[in-house]
Amino acid sequence: MSFVDIIINSLSSLEFSYTLTLLLAVVIPGLIIFLLMTVNAIVAVYMERKISAFMQDRLGPMEVGIFGFKGGKKFWGGIGQTIADAVKLLAKEDIIPKDADKFMMILAPFIIFIASFITFVGVPLSENFLISNFNIGILYILAMGSVGVIGIILAGWASNNKWSLYGAMRAAAQIISYEIPIGLTLLLPVIISGGLDVHSIVDWQLENRWLIIHSPFTFIGFFIFFVSGIAETNRVPFDIPESESELVAGWMTEYSGFRWSLFFLSEYTNMLIISLVASFVFLGGWGSPMTIFNIIPGDYMYLDGPMWGLFWLLSKAVVLIFVMMWFRWTFPRLRVDQLMYLCWKVFIPFSIANMLFVGMWEVLF
Amino acid sequence: MRDYFNNIYVGLRSFCKGLSLTFKHMKNKEELVATLQYPNEKWPIPERNIGFDMSEYNVVRSRLHVDMDDCIGCLQCERACPVDCIKIDTIKPSKDSDVDCGVTSLGTQKKLVVPRFTIDMSECMYCNLCVYPCPEECIYMVGGPNEDKHEMDYEFSQYSRDGLIFEFANATDEDIVSAGGDDYIRNRDSKIDILKEGEELKGKEVVPEAIDKKQQVSPATVSQEITHKSFSDLEDKMQRGVAKKTFLTEKKQGKSDEEILKSIESALKDKDLLDDQASALISKLGSSNQADSPPVADEITHKSFNDLEDKMQRGIAKKTFLTEKKQGKSDSDILTAIEAAFKDKDLLNDQAKDLLKSLTSTGSTEVAEEAPKGGLFELKKLNDLEDKLARGLAKKTYTKSKKDDKSSSEILEDIETVLKEADKLTDETIAVINKIKESL
């Protein structure tokens, strides 16, 4: 059962026309995804600013409250800052450079946004809160996850700015490179569970154990997947496309206002997607932490249910997002050659070897 | 191959090390946090130990402060300032005014009103040179040895440069007016107006035609609309000041022009300042404001007494009129009451008698047009006398005779006789007196 199916079933009892039902079945999940993306961006930006501040012995935003609640001196101080920032961002002037390719410049952020938007269709939030249940779920996520690179190249090219183009080319090179380890590591659960769709992978984990502790090779696989995922989202330490200090903002330099906020939104959405994928592929999906070893098989339904599933999956994702932020504020940016070394010389050989060993492990045990 | 794996191992180890380091920092936030939320939190000012007592240490370079109650306006600090950042204006109250400027804490009687005492701290170079000349020790750097006078202040940043101009003078406009500083206020206001005009231009060049237009337009607008400038025609300083002040305060309260004029009139009356010029102006303003207001002259009003030359007369007449009117007495009763009041104060001269007669006979007069001009010649005309003594005697006689309600020719005769007695009646003085006679 996917979310769209549920909506269509519940609407059919109301006897709307077929077109209207279909339209609602598309619009309602779309709005929910959009809401989720926005809330995620606002919360994650606040979280990131606070965490980065704490890691660097600062305080972060402390002044802006929300509805008169200023949040005191600790984590909640400045709780309204990102909301204020979002309002400011939307009210900003939207500048398009004179020599830029106007059409492509306008198009690019929407491509990037749509790429992360439609990736969400295949990403589960809980057992039934999966917008559409493909039987090739993983493949779909992989495919849609790399659509964004078209938008990035378009943005860099349309800006008519050599630094933006540098950023775009770096982004393309990086994302295309890191597609390979991601694809290879996502093959591990497919090998183990024997299915490409979300449900078969998670159900296998709930029946046996989480894939991250299934074997040492899946742990390495998780690690490679997660780090490559960070590289996919162009975050520090793999942020050479943006590289604040060399290219200012890379392919985003010439953007402002609403279009730039779309980039921002999709960056944080990509973070959420990577974290959600990592948690449902390797961390037991919507199962509670009780299911990690499944010492009492069959009892995994403990603390389970629609809302619990949402809670567990989202909290796993939030923990992973925190780890991403932790990485960001710990490591300096990699050089281009180091980035390529890591991908081609470390991750790809290791994930190929991983596949081999996982296959052997499955045969042996 | 060995290097390759070694590389990965080192990478992983430093990876974990880095993560653990940042995590430790995140946990131990309280003691490690370096941020000081400045306006809310401040570093404590360290105890200073410079080897001797603070009071002997007289060069704290903080912010200049003036205890305005002690300032006598001697301008010593203004002169001492090497960068001219201190600007002081003073007004000496005229002798007849009963303005008491107060006494300083050192017991000196203050003789000047200080309407402006500004220190531009953006220009100040903290040389402390203005502090030494001050005879009353009222200008000083805050804090340090002066901590008991004014607390330390080293944070006076502002958003605009104007904010660094500190105004210490506490003389109100009322004080200035009562000290006879009406010209000062007018000058200041005109300067402020010019500044405002300049700001409105916003750096644009003024086209000469525009100026001409403005000049052409401005008198018209003034007569149509009542502003505080409408009262600039008043000759008496006090009158002008009171009128303007009342106008501005009333205007702020959003009252209508009519109400404002009324309250100005009453304010002037309160201070016995309502002479014919003032009331003429007020009625003019009132009539210009509402063209269809009924003419005033049909009845006896307090304005009927505007023709009286003597201020005292006029004031008494009006006062009596209004009090009687309030009691609901008839016109003739009022007039007799006024006559009695004049008699009480020895003010009943021919002019007053005539006026009262005309008012009683007609019951209504049209006085505004036929204001009799200059019963007396002006005292200034006697300035033509060259001899100091002669001039003095003449003026004395003039004022004396004026008090006795003598006419111009009588006064001139008096002057002549006085000068004759003093052996000062030369050809020149005779010529001057004749000239005045001719001009009458």
C-alpha cells in the first residue's frame, strides 16, 4: 500500500470524477512533500547553525525569537532566525545578469528542485507513507537523484560566469563519480534481500537484522554509501563545486532571491533524502531500535505502527543529518585530486570487493 | 600497496579523531564558549592599580560631561578647545526682566542663560584641555576620578554622526524667551529651516527660477496658512515668543487655527502683553483664515480698545471689559467700570476719554480703519541731538512728559525749557526740535 493508493481508495468512496480523484491523488502528496521540504530546510538550517556554533564554541543565532519566545541562552535561543531568514530571502530582489542566458538561468533551479522533489516519490517515511511503491524503488531513487546535475550544469553555464562554470563542471564531475559507489553499495541490500522495492528491503531487515550489522561488509557498504551521499549533496568536506573560498558559491553565485532559495531548499532536501535512504536501506527503516538484532524474532512489531514508523524513520534520518553536519564542521574541504582519489581509488574498489564478499557471505551463512 | 592501505588507515584514524574533537567541544559548551553577547553582557572593567590613588590621576580619557547647573557660560572651555568641538551660546537677561539664572554649587551667581552647550564627541580629541580653565569645575571627563560625579561611559557609539553631538544645555524655550532671547530663537529656527530645506533638496542643484517662484509664493502661503512665522511681525520680543510658543504647543495637540488664535490671545492677555498690534494681527489671521466670519465692529468687544495707545490702558480696559462681560453687565455699565478703573490707576487721558465717549454714544464703532497715528513722536528722533548731555536731558524730559500724558508739542516745549535751563539750547538743538515739530 502506497500513499497514492490510500488516497485513491478513500476518495473513491466519495464518488468524485476520475480526473478529480487523480488530480487530488497527485496534488495532496505533492503539497505534503513540499511542506516537508520546507519544514526540513527551516529546521535543518537552524540545527546546522546551532550545531556548528556549538562545535566552534560559539552561540549561533541568539536574537530572533518566535511569538515572543526568545528561547533563553541554550539551544533554543534565536529559534525564529531561520523563519526570518526565509522571509528575507523570498523578499529579496531576483537578479538575472545582463549577459546571462535568461531562459536557462530561470529553468535551472526548477530542474534541481524538481529532481529532489520527484526523488521523494520513491522515498518512504513510514510503512504506508510511501508516495508511490515502485517495485524498482532503489533504482528509481538512484536515477532521480542524479537528475539534479543537469540543473547544476545548466545553472553554471547560463550564469555566463567562468567561476560559476568551474563550479558546475566540478559538480558534474563529482556527482557522476560518486554515483558509482552509491550504486554499487545500494546493490548490497538488493543482493541480500533479493528485491529492489522499499518494502522487501525493510521487511527483510525487520525479519532478520539491520543491514548495518548484518556483516562487516555491509557496515563498510553503509559507510561508503553515506560518505558518497554527502558528496552527492555537495556538502563539506566535498563542497568543491560551491567552494566558498575559491569560487564564492560556484554555480549559485549569480542567483539570488527565490531562485537561490530553491537551490537551498533542494540541497537540504537532498540531505534528507540521503539520510532517509541510508536509514531505510541500512538502519531498519521504520522499525524500532528493538529490531536491530531481532533477538526475539517475530516480536519486531514492538513499538510499531503508522505513527511510530514515521517517528523512527524520521529520527534515524535526523541523526544521520546531524552526522552530516558533524562532518561538515569537522573536516576541511578536499582538494579536487583528493576527491577523485577517494572516489576512484578507494570507494569504488572497496565497494566492488564488498559486493563480492557480501555475495560470498550470503552463500556461506 | 602497503602505502595505499596505510593511507586509508591514517585517513580513518584522523577521521575519528577529528569527529571526537568536535563532539567534545559541542558537549563542553558552557565553559568553552567564547561569545560575549555584547550589549547584554560586558567584560568587567578590570581593577586598575596604577600605584597611586585614583583621585590624583586626572587624565581619564572617556567622555566629556558638563554639569549644566554649575555652568556660568563663561566660554572658557570653548576657547580652550583646540578642535572647536565645544559650542556655547549665551544670552544675558535684560535688566528689567526678573530672570534668576541660579547659583552654582560653588556659590557663584549665574548671570547668563545658556541656551546651547554642545560638545561634538566625534570631533573631540580627548585632550582634556577644556577641563582646566573651567572656574566652576563643571566640565570634566566622566568616570575615573570623577566617578562620584558621573559614572564611567566609554560606550557612546551612535548610528548617525549627529548622535555624537551631546547637548547639555537645559534652558527651555520659555527660559530663553523670558531672558529676552527671542532673536536667538528666531535665528536658531531659521537655521533649522535652512537645514531642512537643504535636506529636502537631497543634493540637487537649485534652479534659480525655482527660488523666484518660492519667493513669490511664500508670502501668499504665509497669509493663507497660519504658521509660527505669522507672528514674526509682532514687534515686542516677549509677545512674539509667547505667541509662537503657544502656537506650536497648540498645533502639536492638533487644534484648529481658530482655537490656536484664541489660546494665543488668552496667553498674551495672561501676561498683559495683548496690545493693539497683537490683537490686530490675531484678528487678521483669524479673518484671513475664515473669510466669511462676521465683522467684529458691530458690538463693543475687547477689541474696541485696541485704539488706545498706552499699553497699560489697553490692558486694563480689556481686562475690565472681559471680567464685567462675564458677569453679564450691559455695555454702558462696562464702560463706566472701565473709566473707573482708569481713574484708579491715573491712566484716564484724553484719548481714553474720547474712546469711551464714542463707544458709549454709538454703542458700536468702526475703529479698525481710522486708527489715529502717532500721538507722540518717537523717542528715537531725539537721537539727532549731538550733545550727550542735551540728548540725555531731552530723553528724560520726554519720558517724564509722556508719563504725564502730554501731547507732542507740549513735550517739545518742555524739552526746550529744560534745555534752556541747562544752557544747552544751541542752534543745533533748536534745529532738531524744529525738525521734529515739522514732522508732526
